[in-house]
Amino acid sequence: RGGLKWASKTIGLGSVVKTSPVETSAGTNTVIGIAATVFAYHLTINLIMLVDVLLLSRAVSESWAASGASAVEATREANALVGYYRASQTFALIPYQLTLAAGFVSFPLVAKAAAERDRGQLREIVRTTVRFGLLALFFLAVPLSSRPEGVLAFVYPADYAQGAASLAILSAAFVAFTVFTICCTLLNALGLARMTAILAVVALAGVVGMNVVLVPGTVGSEALRATALATATGMAIGCAGAVAVLWREVGVPVRAATVVRGLAASALGILVGRLFPGSSRAATLIACAAACGAYGALLVLTREVGGAEVAHIKAALGL
């Protein structure tokens, strides 16, 4: 018994045994509350990425039905457009999937700095995360926006080129959406889970509201563009809200100069990609590479990216 008593004190079990039932219950309720809030946030995030497809299908079906088409024909046309839209959405999600890890990597660092009340370190981590995440997103979105038809042709049949207009818009939309999710991840690390859930609901309301306003009455490529534009607008609303809240908590999350240079470099890359001649797969690959090269070159020329940034990238990649 003496040995067990000594062991319990050595590994800290004594403090656990002395914890009152009230304290344990309060701690459990807190954990459950946070978990429920985070679950609601992630559920809403997934709805944001799905709801536009559902609204597109309904709006197109109603438009064809109003024109006198049969229910079968209306359903067929709606399904075809949804297929084109999903194809463009699949590619537009690539930047989101590849850069989302930035927020998760920074999560424990932000939580640690916040717990230690180290405002300087906290601000630096947030700025570095958002800056590198934004520049990486632009880099990945540039080829999608510059050659949307060619990108879709790598995987899908020729008729899926109808989704090119929506891909060009959605690639920008998911830049905003990914910045939104990175900011919300950082806010969660600061203990603001309820605020991130509210921001997600606002973004979802924006996506739904804009789709309800812009999409009904449209058909064909016009419906695809309207849906993509509506979704982009809603995602931009969510992004602006998340950046504003993060700004309030830790200060400016990214310099205006970085945003301007990134946008300018993206515009140059898209222009280079679109002006590049040819429509074959080889031409598309070369055009996408040229677009990315132009993007990176302007960042270097404007000194947005230099030796320090290269060193950070090499360190992150273990090179």
C-alpha cells in the first residue's frame, strides 16, 4: 500500500484523486461545449462547399420547367450542368486542399504563444502563416484561372469545357475560402471557437443568399457563371469577416503590400497563361508553367519574396 501511495504521488495521481466532482463536471461540460461548437463549425464549412451544387440543380430544373420542358428533360439538363460544375469545383479545390495544412501547423504555436501571453510572438506567427498561405494560394490558383479549358481537358471529355467559366471564378473563390479557414483555425487556437462558428454561418448565409439572388432564371453556361460568382461572393464575405476578427485579436494579419503584390503577380501570370499560343495538352502544360513563372518572377522583382522566404520554404520542406 505504501508503494502504491508513493507511486500515485510520483506520477501525479494524488491531484487527480483530490479533484472534486463539481470541478470534474465543470471541466467535462466545457470540453463538450467546445467540441460541439467546433463540430458545428466544421459541419457548416462542409455545407458551404456543397450547397451551391444543390441550389444550382434546383434553379436550373425550375428554369427548364418554366420554359415548358418536361420533368425528365429538366432533370437531364440540370444533372448535366451539375456535372460540369462539379468538375470545375474539383480542380478549384486543389489550392484549398494543398494549403489548408498551414493553419493546422500553426495551431499549436498560436495556442502556446497565446497561453504565454506573448503578443509579439503571436503576431509574428499569425502574419507568417497568413502571408505564406496567401502567396501559395495565388501560385496554385494562377494556372487554373489562366487555362481553365485546358486544365479540364486533362481529365474530362470535350463537352466539360463548358465548366471553364466557372473554374476561372471558383479558383479565386477558393483562395478567399482557404484564407477564411486558415484565419478560423488560428482563431480556434486562440480559444474563439464560438466566433468561428458564427463566421461560418455568416459565410454560409452569404453563399446561399447570393445563389438565391443570382442563379434562378439562368441556364447553360450562364447558370454556371452565376453560381460560381454567387459562391465566390459569399466566400469573400466570410473571408473579410474572419480577417477582421483576427485583425481585432492580434493586429494586422497580412500587410496590404503583400496582398497588392500577390494580386498583381497573379494578374500577370493569368495574362501570360492566356496569351500563350496553342490548345494541346503540351501547350497547356507549358502555358501553366509560364504563368506560374511570371507570378514568381514579379514577386521576386517587387521583393515580396527573397532569400529569407526561400530559406523558410527550404526549411519547411526539409531541404
